[in-house]
Amino acid sequence: MLGGMTLATHAQPASPPGLAVAADRAWVDLIQKAKPGAQKSTPSNPSDDKVKSPLDQEIDRLQQVAESARSFHTSYSGHGNAAEAKKMETLARLAAVGLGAPDSGGAARAAAKAFRADKRNQVGDRYEVALADECLTLSAAPALAVAAGGITPREKLVDTLFDEFGGTSEVNAQYTSLLRTSDAATTARLAAKLNQRRLPDDVKLEVRRALDLGLRLGQPVELSLDTMDGQRIDFAKNTTVTVVCFWNVWAGVGGVAPLAKFKGIPPAGTTWVYVALGGAPPSLAAVSAAVPFPGKHCHDPSGLAGAAAATLGARQAPSVAVLGVGGKLIGMGSFERLPALLAEASR
């Protein structure tokens, strides 16, 4: 496995026995080198007992894998795994650059562009390289401003993949992920764009849900929940900004721990409601002690199919929904969207 990629072995054409044996041995050796941790760093100077940092070791490993893969596909161009080795080389070079290795003259990126353009490479392989290449572009400019029309950098990445590969299952999976994790306004706008395309049924369902959520933004939600200690929450009667946090019982309350990094951001008086999804009701005392912001606790055994998640548009957990005064739905999304949603709720 290399950077999350599972290496496939393609059928091998007939070769002279000696050459075939040598090629097979070289392939096995290459696979071994590609395993993370297969190569250990040693001091670069015998008189220096300092070992390279883990980051430098990983860069070295990736560069050595790239060179070994290049040697394999040039030496055994007729081997059934030559194309796989070429992909390995390209992905390893991109991964090394992503970790900080210099890309002399843009060679790694140029190789990726050439691999993507070569129609002799399998579509799945070209997509894999394209995704790594575009992710490298995105990581190089993480603070990239939202483009005209509100398009986020990640959406632009997926649009680029769509322009290159069309509505493949891989590209549709990327769009589905965006629909589930983006803020509500972005999700609604993206859904409107996707609604103009021919889509498989599962993506159509996500689009319809997103469009419905867009219509409900800024509108009071009709939702009441019973807390685990017998209280009743009627969100239409909200007098403060409310954050509803969804978490999975099976994953444990530790799943909401990342919210702690937002301490100091929620305005004074913010109400917190935690909704445990699925499974048996958790221990009220345990979850009350574990959550980063004190709040009220509810349990919905129906999980994401329950009324709370459906009404507030939650498509995954953990996630948050933010409601304004009077229970107006401000939006929902991943934890990372919380500061922006709170800012919008305070306007």
C-alpha cells in the first residue's frame, strides 16, 4: 500500500523464462520497498550519529520507491506490472513533494500531468494520480479564497476531476462527501448545480436532501426533543443561539472532544444540545462529564434516520447544527464549520 493506494497486480504476458523470473523478483522487491517503514534511516555521515527525522526518513523512502519503480518499468516495459510501477513512481514523487521535498523544475507535477493525459493508462490509475495531483495543489494554498460564485477550493478540486473524468463513481463519491460535510449554504448551492446533471440514484437522493435543506435555511424548525433527564426542548422557543451536536453512541462521547478547540468562540449564553445517535442510551453522568461544553443531552435510537437528524439536515456524525433565536436554522456541517455558523447566527 502506498499513500492509501492498494497495489494491483495485472496479468503478465509471456516472457523468456530468465527475464520473467528476474522481473518477478524485481517486482516483489519493489513491493517490499513500497511498504511504509521498510527502509530505516541511517546517519548520512559515518562520523555523525544523528539519525534523520521521521519526516526526512519518509521523504527518503518515497524517493527511493519512485526510483525503484522507474527502474522497474523502464527495465521491464513488457511486464504485466509495468503500468502499475509507472503509477507508483508518479504517486511516490507527488507524496514526497507533499511532505516538503523539492520538486526540481516541477518534474513531479509535470510527470503527473503527463500520466493523466496518457490514455494508454487505465482510467482508474489516471484518476488516482489526478486526485493526488489536485490535492497537492490544494494543500499548497490552504488559505485560498473562495472563488467567484462561492465555490470553495475543495469543490473546485472535484469540479476539475469531473471535467477530466466525467461523472464516474469516484467523482460522484467526492461530490456526495461534499454534500454531507460542507456548510448548509454551500451544500444547497452545490446541490442546485448537481441537479442539472444525470446522476445515479444514490447521488440524486443526496441532492434532493440538500435542496430541501437549502429551502429550510433561515426558517424556524419544527422540532421538539426529550432530554435524558426528562426535560422537553422546543427549538421554536429558542431565545439564544443553540448548537446541536450529533455523535454516535458506538463511537463514544470522545467523538465530540474536538469541539474543545473552539472554546472561547461561542458567544456567551450559547445553548448546547448533544444528541446521541443509535445504540442504547449512554450514561448521562458519563457524557455530562466528558463533553467540552455543558449542555442538555438527548438520545435518538434511530440514528441519522431519526427526527432530529432529518429535521436539521445531519447526514453524518459527528456534526453540528446551529439554530438562531426562534429556532431559525442557520446551517449545519462538520465541526470545522462551527465558527462560521456561529458568526452567521450572531449577525
